[in-house]
Amino acid sequence: MTEIRKYLEEKRDEMIDFLAELIAVRSIQGEAEENFPFGKKPAEALAKMLEKCEESGFTVENVENYVGSADFNNLEPQLAILSHLDVVPEGTGWTSAPFTLRYDKPTGRLIGRGTCDDKGPAVAALYAAKAVRAAGIPLKKGVRLIFGTNEENGSADLAYYRKKRSLPPMVFTPDGEYPVINAEKGMIRVYFSTDYSGESVHGGSVINAVPESCTADSGEYRGRSAHASTPEKGENAITKYLAENKNSHPMLKSLAELFPHGETDGKSCSLGFSDDISGKMTCVLSILHTENKRLYGGIDIRFPLDCKFSTINSIICGKLEAAGFRIDSCEGSEPHFTDENSEFVRSLLRAYERVTGDKGRCIAIGGGTYVHEIKGGVAFGAEFPNEDGNMHSADEFITVENLLKNAEIMAEAIIEICG
């Protein structure tokens, strides 16, 4: 057993106890108040983390309750580990209180909102740095831990921080999966509407999920929910409704033709692009509802690395306008890509391989991580291949073993890059 692993094993209970303190803070976004840009609870979680870092001998800074940081040493930071302490709402379906950490010993699971996304990995990052220090391993470069409070609602925290402070040249976030996520598709979210005299309809509640239900005067239509970046894993209740009711109103027919039930790549909207790295694009009609004699809709699109926002935007908005819809808003981001042959990425893969014994590789995803807008940034953990910690769902968890393994991998990355 290495010195790093031995230290983490000794600190196992301490890590669990501190994670329990963080989980107990219901740090979802609240109403902005003076000195609390995202409400008091995210700021409370940040304060707890910075207090723990300071007790551990780190130099800490709280940037106006947007973002906090903790420096490992007095050297200029060259590496940043970026995690976030805000969480999504608890939702329904939990088998225990979502903001009380439950240790299910038979399965080894630590269950609670934020255990996997992203409080557990944030604790792992802290103890990774503590383990390197405890092992007496000298570093030639500075390391900074960065803790955000608004990742789940647009990352306004990080945007503000970057106006006030410079990020180190190398940044990874344990807010995704292993081995390394180096490619993220671009994203567009389109909201549209039109005058409408047909039946009442309500389908979908969030733009970034395949809708599992659609309720109309004619009945209720059931599908299966999935993240909008992987719509093939679900079944769209809205497009099912449209397929069965397209002849009841001209605008429903137009939507049924643009978004056929079962199609997930936007081909009928003259999209359907793909590339060799990030694969097929996705296009999901995720919201449809009526109000005051208008029909409102929302679309989530994830497009490949070799496409541009302006191109996809022009195509989808043009198709909707030609069908008689008004574009109410259209926003998004370009794809993100970091060279898999960069020394930074290779270093992370070597650290992963040393701890796990598995071959490291780079992967592309349709979702966006915390580093999407950071040049050269990558996601590194926290979920392992073929693992699902129920992020954003009921009974979110991380196992004790994987909490420790995350910390061990991050410690090895610190040593590899900064030692």
C-alpha cells in the first residue's frame, strides 16, 4: 500500500464525517441577496469547505461568495482542481432523507444529494492534497483547489471568478467521468411559440431532459426520461403525442414532421450531423405547452465538434420559422476540445492507470462539464467506467471505496504534474 493510500485509509471516517456536514447543507440555488449571489445555502457550503481547508493549513480566499479557493503552497498555481458545492433540488423517490448522509454498509454506498455531484469529489480533492502533504512529497509547482457555487444553474460563479482572478494554465474538474473527458459537443437551446387554437397540452418540465409524460385533453402519453445528451436511452412522450395527434391541428402536424417519434439526431430538421470524435448530434423536443391561446416549445440540441453554433442555429431556427413559429430565444455554446496528446492529458491518464491498473483513454460526451468554457480544461472523474451514481436522481451515491480511489487518483495527478 502506498503512503498516499495508507493516509486516505486512516482518514476514511474523517472524510465521511466531513462529507456528511456538506450534504446537510441544502445548497440549491436560492434568491439572490446582498453578499449572497446565489442565496445563503450555497454560501454556507462554501464557508464550511473553506474553514476545513484553512484548518488543514491551506491559504484560502472567498471571492464574494461566488467561488472560493485554497492554495496548497506558496508557489504560483499551475494546476487547479475545480469542483462545485451547489446541488440540484432533491426531487422525489428517495428511500432516505436526501440531505442526511446515509452509509449503507452492505453496498458501501454513501447516499445523499451531492455525494457524487460534486461534494464527494470536492472532499476527495481536499484529501488528495492533504495526502500529498502528509507524505512529504515536494512539489515544484503550485496547486489550487477551486470550489464553485453555481455550476448547476449556468456557472455564473466561474464567469465572475474569471473576471476577478486568472485560472492556472492546467485545470481539471472531477465533475464528469474517468478516464478523461476531452471533447464536449456544442449546445443550443431554442424556445419558440405560435398562435394556437387547438387542445390544451403540457409536456416536459426541463429543457435538458427527454420528457417522460405529455398530458393533453385527448389523454396522457407516457415515455421514458433520459438526459437530453443521450436521448436514445429514453422515449419522448411529446413526440409520441404529436405522432398520434398530428392531424388535429396544422401546427401539431408541422412539429410532428420536424420531430418524428423515435428520431433523435434532428435529421428531419435538416440536421443529423456527426463526426468521428464526438459522434452523432442529438436533437430533442423537450418542452411543449399551451397558455393563453399560444403554443410554446423548447428544443435541446448537442452538435459535433466540427460544426459551429451559427450554422446549427441558422438551420433549426430557419426550419421553425418556415413552419410558422416565432423564435423567442436561442442560446448556446460552441463545442469544447482539448488535445488528447497534450502533456497535461497524458499526465492525467498516467495517474489514472497507476491507481486503477486500467488503460487510460479520452472520451467525448454530449453533455457539458464545468470546464466547457476553459481552454485546455478537461473532466477527470468522478464516476468510473460503467458506473452510475444516480446524479440528479433519487438516492444519489458514491461508494466509500470510490471516494478514496478518487482522492488517490487526484493525489497521483498532483504528484505527476507538479512534483
